[in-house]
Amino acid sequence: MNTTPAARAGYRTLDTGSLGSWLAALPAVRERLGGAPERWTVREVGDGNLNLVFLVDGPGDSICVKQALPYLRVAGPSWPMTLERAYYEQSYYAAVAPHVGAAIPRVFHYDPERYAIVMECLTPHVILRRGLIAGHRYANVGRDIGDYVARAGFFTSDLAEPFERKFDRIARFAGNTDLVRISVDLIFTDPYREHPRNRHTRPHLDCDVATLRGDAAAKAAAAELGRRFLGETQALIHGDLHSGSIMVTDADTRVIDPEFAFYGPLGFDLGAFLGNLVLAWCAQPGLASRAGERDAYRDWILEQAKAFWTVFHDRFLALWRNEGHGDAWPAAMFREAGDGAALETVRRQYLEALFADMLGYAACKMIRRVVGFAHVADLDGIADPALRARCERSALGIATHWLKRRQEYRSIEDTLAALPEISAR
Amino acid sequence: MNTTPAARAGYRTLDTGSLGSWLAALPAVRERLGGAPERWTVREVGDGNLNLVFLVDGPGDSICVKQALPYLRVAGPSWPMTLERAYYEQSYYAAVAPHVGAAIPRVFHYDPERYAIVMECLTPHVILRRGLIAGHRYANVGRDIGDYVARAGFFTSDLAEPFERKFDRIARFAGNTDLVRISVDLIFTDPYREHPRNRHTRPHLDCDVATLRGDAAAKAAAAELGRRFLGETQALIHGDLHSGSIMVTDADTRVIDPEFAFYGPLGFDLGAFLGNLVLAWCAQPGLASRAGERDAYRDWILEQAKAFWTVFHDRFLALWRNEGHGDAWPAAMFREAGDGAALETVRRQYLEALFADMLGYAACKMIRRVVGFAHVADLDGIADPALRARCERSALGIATHWLKRRQEYRSIEDTLAALPEISAR
């Protein structure tokens, strides 16, 4: 595999045999694991598409090692992938760590030759998507992710700090083009045209897909969101904040896998989470073992969506009011009588625009999961194709509606209340 | 001067004595100048604030050498300035040269140790601002700058090329923070608050300035434009495209001095040129030697403003239709029946937004020249303070009107036709 274009001199894939001796040479890691390296146990547990993941248990603690592979794991060496994404992942963690506290794993070490990150082992956490498929409830997840996006977004924006620091990070993450290219193609382009990578539930959705690809207004709306994805440096965004990038327990919520990070519109992260909650909501009828079994759980999902936006909104606003020391709407300019009211109007409009962005990007993320290359287990796990297609059709209906009419919504309550009617069309 | 923070090892200011031997060691430059170096004549002609400028005449040709100084020349060593701006200037020239042809000077050599650019000598060109003050007409200047901004803007945007190339340039120009900081402070912040660097015609404009600084809506509009200045990467912009950065003859138009270049909103360049034409228009009554003497010339200035926007609009639209190969609104997505009409709607809206941006940024540029730190010779050259204040007040009135009501205008004709009435308020 070292013959792929992405491979680098000195790069070797780690394995369970050699991992211990490498970790033993890192004093802080060795101390954390505790005891003699011979007593450590190493397991490879990666089930993602892009990486090797090892869990190492020592007498003192456990740690996790994530190593980038030079190709898309699910596709094999025919789809090369830059190793540098490990660099961007740990750069993102480092950038947001001062602001989001324990909402990300602690990073203990980054190895630029191995493209490997040594970090906190999250246990007994599970991937949120699996929990949503299983119908489990995590009381704080909406609130926690709302708080997370508010903090990570606010503190990396022009609202919080001098632009010089933002420009420095923009330059660093501007190198993450291989991963951003995946988003550009798979989210904003391919789903809206014929492409061999696309797939959908056939023949049930053939007509829906043809309608979407002939809907010039929907395509123009998606393309406008795609243009802004590449043309706005509002905040450092995670870039892939779906329910598969979140690990949960009943009491804890963690954000992982930020290798798609770059400076873009904050609504993209907001929309990723909301869109994947709504995908889960659409999938529930297909996951129920009897009619109505998941009805209350669907309501719970929408409660989480509401908590997510509400907490994001309130937290972001509070941070802006109290810690708005950046170059955007500089405080020094707004110290006359009447300026406070004008600033509050600015803040309201800013958050209204973020709300519309959230719905628009949620729509893009939902559509690509139904008609594009990479689908989600929530829907793909529905074995009966006719039932799956009904769930997917409701997701497409909501997404297309949001793409074209997102500006009409002003509150999360009204937006969510309209979903049953829209999805039944 | 090498003790200032910006100074670098190996940096020496050039002088007329040493310049020839340095140039003689550059084969292409030596060949261009022709003859023996002893026959070359060297003159220092810089009258800007930031640089040393030498003209060198040889038997074959003349060349110009521009060297960055480590401080703001007009202020002296107390205001240090990064030498790196020479790097950004030549980087901008290199980036737009394939697209704008002879509208910029040819660059023959860049010396990264001396922070010096060896380039084409523009003769018999004069600075456009001086021509406007003198009441000279340059038949093509509006058309030429409209064409220039369309080409430089389009070809560095996501409309023209894959985002990877744009991101690469974004990263390069993201280092130009010292110059961008000047714009942020002097254009978007200081004019709207009390600051020791500010000045205005006293006491005549005291009341106008107090009104502006108490106008929360105008300040919020200026701050919103300032936020977008730092948060949109629409195109590689010149960053200082006023009438002092343009050299003209009756037949030729050249753009110079792009050291403020970075990725920002294209409306900033459009507004810089329009705003400085309107400043010249406001100044004409103060420059006339008898009442009415400059009336026809004022009409000519507005004709240039109209030609500028019209040519920009038509050129930009034609480029988009014919060379829109970028990631924004990707062509591959719009090949169904009806897509052409949708794309034309997108293009119309895009250009309408650019028009509003142009008026907004023009307003910001006009206001800072009347109440901020750096003024323009068009107005400063009016000796009688009462007369000057009347001209400046008309500029402030137009600018404040545009700041708050720019969205109401749809055509350049209506916008310009309204100026006499607005400026008389």
C-alpha cells in the first residue's frame, strides 16, 4: 500500500504486534498506560472507512490510536486518500480544545510520520447513530451538541478574536483540499446529476430521483449553498458532524473524527447534526418491529433537535454579548446611546441567517444520503426495499422543501411541527 | 532603519548609487536596459507613503524598481510596516497576469531579500487621481477598469476554476495580515468612533461627524460590510483600487500598487473605484476656478462610473457564461431542460448582490477619506475650508445614504441620477 500516491517515506501501517513498542517510547503515553509494556493488550477495532483504530489497555488506563490509511478503506487502494487528514484532525482538536472542554477526546500525542493520533479511549461510549437505530435515548445529546457547535464556532470566528489568528488557521486548513473535495463532489454535485458513484433504492425511488435532478430551483439552491461552503470563512467547522461522528453514554457526549475540518459556514455543522437527526426520524417507521412502536421515540428525536438549536442559539448569543472581542462588529464602534439596540438587531439577524443555513445544509446532507454515494445505516438497515423507499421518500420530501423554502421558517418549533405533514406528501 | 521590527537580515535600502550594479547582475534586466551600466541613469521618484521608487533609463529601455520600506514613509520609523508586502504585491501581479493582459505593469524580477520588484516603467502615464484633479479626460478609464475587475475577479473566483487552486492562493495571501489590518482599522472601525488618528475639517464638519458616529444604523451597515471583508473569499482582490492606484494616458490604463491584496469580496474593489470617482465628483466644485467651470467635467466623471459598472457587468456575465468551469454552480449539475433559465436567474442575482456590495464598499471608502486618517488630494487640495467642507459634506451624505439604502438601487443609471439631489441635502 506504500505505492499509492498518498504514501510518504517513513510511513508504515501500525499493527497490533508493533504498536506497543512504539507507544512505550512515548513517556507520557507509557506513564498513562502504566506497568510494563508486555502487560498491555492491543486490539484493532476500526470499522470506519478511512483509518486503522487500535485500543490499548494497560494497568493504569486505556488509550486509543487512530492511524490514517493512504486509501479509502472500504474501497481499497483504488481510491487513494491523503494521509495528511490526520494532521488536520489533530489540528482541529488543538484549535477547539481550549473552548469545548471535555466534548472532544483528549489528544496525548500526534506522530507526523505515522499520521497517527494517540488519544483518550472513549468507553463505554457508543456511536450515536447506532443508538438512534436501536431506539436508545441520550437525555443530553441535543443540548450538548448545541453547546459544542456554539463554542467551537463562536471562538474560531471573527466575533471572538482578531482576524490575524483566524487568517493563520484559514491558511493551515486551506491545505485540507482532498477531504473538502470529497464534500464538494459527494454532497454538492453528484447527487444532482447522473453519476456512476450514486445509488438509490430502485426502482421505487427512480421517479423521485428524476424529479430532483430535473428540479432546477432545488439544484440552484443546493449549488448556492455549495458556493458558500467554499466562499465563506465564518468559523472553523468540523465538516462531518453527523450522528456517526458523535459518541455518547447516558451522561456524556463526545465529538470525534474532524478530519474534514476547514474554515467554512457554521450552518454546515448545524445542518449536519440536524439533518442526521431528521434522517433518523424518517427511518424509525422502517426500524419498528410493529406499527407505532417508535412513535414516542420519533417525538424524542424531535425534542433533541429542538434542544440542539435552542441551546446553540442561546449559548452563541450569550458568548457574543459577553465575549465579542473580535474584529466583527468591533465593540469600540458601538459605545454610543442606541448602539446596544442596533447590535441586538444585528445579532438577531445573524442567528436568523444561521437558522436558514442550518435548514439548507441539513437538506443537502439528507439528499446525498438517499441518492448519492455514501448512505446511512439508519436507512440502509431497513431490509424491505418498499418500506425503506417510503422512509427515504419522506427524507427527500423534507429536504427538497427545506432547500427551496428555508427562508420562510423563523422558529425551530414551527419547523419541526411541519415535518409530519411535509413527509406525508 | 534596520532596527525596526520589520527589518530582515540582508535587507538594505537601495540608493541611486548602488542600484545600477545590482541590476547589472540580472541578465534579463541588463539586456532590457541595454548598453553599459555606466550609461544608465537612475532617479528616485517615490512620492507614496510606503516605498522607494526608482526609474532607471538605459539606451535600450527604461525600468522601474519599487522597494518596500520597513516603515510608513510619511510617518517615519515610528509606524513600522512589514517588508513582506512586496512579496504580496508581486504575488498578486503573478496571479492576475494571465487574465488581465497589459492592464498591469510587466514584472521582470522580484528580489525576496531586498523586497524589491523590478518592473515595467510606465511612461508617459500619470496617476489618475492627479488627472481627475486637473480636470483631464481619459476616454477609456471607466471601461478599462470595469474590464479589469471583471477579469481579475472572475478568474480568481470559484466560478472559473477548481477550488483547490483558490484555496492555495487563499493560504498564500492569508499572510498579508499587516496590510489587511490597516484596512480593518482605518476603513471599517476608526472612522466610526473617536480616535486620535482621525481628522476632519473643523469646525465645519463637527456636527456631521457627530451625527455619523451616533448613527447606529449606518455603523451597523459599515460593520456588516467589514465582517464580510474578513469572511468572504469571493475573489483575489487588489484591496486598494482607488484612483491613486491607477495610471493613465489618453489611450492606456494600468493598475498598480496591489500590496493590500488578499481573498475578499469583489465588491470591495468595485466600490474602491466607484467611491473614488464619486469623491472626485464631489470635489470638483471646490477645484473650479469659477462657478460652473467643472460642470461638464462632473458629468464626464459620472459617465465613466456608468461605463465602469456596465462594462464590468457585461464582461463578468460573458465570462461566466463561456468560461464557468469552476466548482461554483458546476456545469455538470445544470444540463437538464430548464437549467439554463435557472442559471441565468442565479447570475442576475449574483450581479445584483455585487452591485449592492459596490455601493456599500464605495460608501465605506468615501467616509474614511473625509473623517478618517488618510484623506484624498481631491478634497484636501481645496484650500478654503468652508468650500472644502461643503464638498466633503456632499460626499458624506451620499455615502451614508448608500450605506443604509444600497439595496434599493437596481441600476447604475438610477443610482448616478440620484446623486445631485442626495448631495444637495
